[in-house]
Amino acid sequence: MNNIILQVENLEKKFELYLPEKKVFFAFQNINFNLYQGEFFSISGPSGSGKSSLLKCLYRTYKTTKGSIFYRSSRYGIVDFTKLQEQSVLNIRSNEMSYVSQFLNVIPRISALNLVAEPLIRKNIPQGIAIERAKEMLSRLNIPTNLFDSSPLTFSGGEKQRVNIARAVIWNPSLLLLDEPTASLDEKSEKIVKKILVTMKKSGSTLIGIFHNKKLINQISDRVFLFRKEE
């Protein structure tokens, strides 16, 4: 795979619904692309075309119907993520791969500060250092200091998304998946996030993301993959 970190081959995801009759529909079919180490790869396309479902398959939140996702892991070598054992998937997520979803799902009563520090502590960074780095990241993303000890569940939509981003990027994962990370952000916050993502890319991280802001796509992307809606 040389400098290819992710190779997607003939990927398909279908869903089966019972309404009450069985109905089958495809989120996407026959998706093929390579993702190179250190690349910023954007996915663009109309709403409902399956972009988010693709990212969830790459992260193995969804299981695919057909096809392969070959991932070059620093721990396991080249593996097919669609067939990998669950424990190995969890290890890769903990140590190599991070994901920014559209929504922040957290356990109640955990503070924003502890939530953001947790990935560093999980990687054996001393708690004091992890907390300080979390403070710096939250401040950089304009989260008020008086909210650090509060649960993000009480935050505004934009604040929740910034905490979501902070938690995903603070540990500099090898591969970062981004599902519309700037959709609920104002222009100022979007610029801050763009700088963080560009810095990550320069430091060696590989990024693949869904964005609707065409100007932002053109500014940050090395390549753009156009997703077409299945008929």
C-alpha cells in the first residue's frame, strides 16, 4: 500500500426496514478510493447521499454489506476493517483513529474538562498534564472557563460541537474522521477549527471529512470525493 493508509474497495451499505413489509434501500454502492498518509480528503455531495453512513462504516459504527476497508495500522499492519475482530477495532479507535460525529453523546455529570482530557489519560499521559492540555484546547476553541467543570449536555449546540472537536483532536490521532464538524459553528469558530485541522495535517495526521461549505473545502482539501445519491 506504500503511503496509502486507507483503501476502500467496492464498498456497499444497505438497510432493511419493515413498514410492515420488508423494504431494502442502499445508503451507497460500489465506493472505491485510496486515502494517502498525511492527506486531507473531503467528501462532498447532496444531503441523503450516504456520506455520513460511509464515515460510520469506516469507523465500524456501521457494518458494511459488501466490500473491503483496508487500513494500515501501526499496531496490526494492513487489516480489513470490515472483518477485524471487535477488540482489535476498539484498540485501533483508542490508539490510532478518532471520529467527530454531528452530535455529542456523553455520560451525564462528566465535565467538559474531564471529557477532553480522557483520551490523553487513556494514552498514559499524567492526569495533571492531560488536564492542562485540555484547558488549553478548550480555551483555544473559545469555551468559557466557567463552563470547564460543567457537563457539555447543558451547552449550546455550537459549544457542544467544539467540545466534541476538542476531544477528538487533542491526542493527534493518526486518522481523523469528521462528519460535518463545522455545521453548527459561527464563522469565527469555523476559522479556529480550520487552523487546528491544518496544523494536524502538517504534523502528519490523515483527515477525511464531510463539509458543506465549498469555500472551506477548497481551502483545506488535497482531494475531494463527490458522492452521488443512489436512485
